[in-house]
Amino acid sequence: MTEQPPAPPHPDHQGLPGLYMAELAVWRERWQMIVVAPGQEVVVEAVDFGPADTLAVADPDGPGHHMIMPSPDPQPVPPLADATHRLPALGYTIDPVAWADPAKLTGWTQVMYTCWTAPCHPVAPPQRP
């Protein structure tokens, strides 16, 4: 895997399950991400990631092997790397256990045709020199 691991969680969240959830979904033909707290409160309002116009076919042997909706029809390809890299600037990071799970794609799981989720933690504060 060539992706850099996610930023570390806040020390108060080390070893705990990811109680926050990043959701990356198509809304009005554009990818948007929100972060939801355990009580279903949206803690990061919709962040736009551009048009959902890159498509792939879910194929166990092809580039769409991570998509769970097998279909001969093309599906929108989510900007997972961009979303993962943007999360720390928004105050969150992908759960390290989810990141390492081979059943997930860098921590993300497709839950619907155009919706992906990843468990998250608040990000660790920046290190002071």
C-alpha cells in the first residue's frame, strides 16, 4: 500500500474504537464529506470534493475490486485519498485499526452505491518543537 498512514488520534482517544464517522457521499452529483459524532451530531459540515464523474465497474480482479456493489454498470469512484488527507485539517483522523483492516480500503467501507464511511477519532494536537 502506497498511502501514508493517517495522522495519530488524540492521546485521549488512543486505543478506543472510532466513535466518530466520516461519511463521503454523492449529493447533487458532487462528492461531499461530513463527520458525525456518536450522538448523530454533524461536527464537520459538508466539505465539497468536486464532481462525481469518474466511474469504474466493480470487478474482483480490476481497479474497482474494493467496491461492494457488483454490477456491470459503472459506479462513481470516491476521492478517498483526498478525503483522508483533508480530515486532519478538519480536526479528525481515520481510526488506525480500520486503516489496517484488509477488508477496508485505507479505512473506508462502501455502504451504498454512492456512500462510503470511515470510523474516525479527533486528531492529536500538533507537536511543539
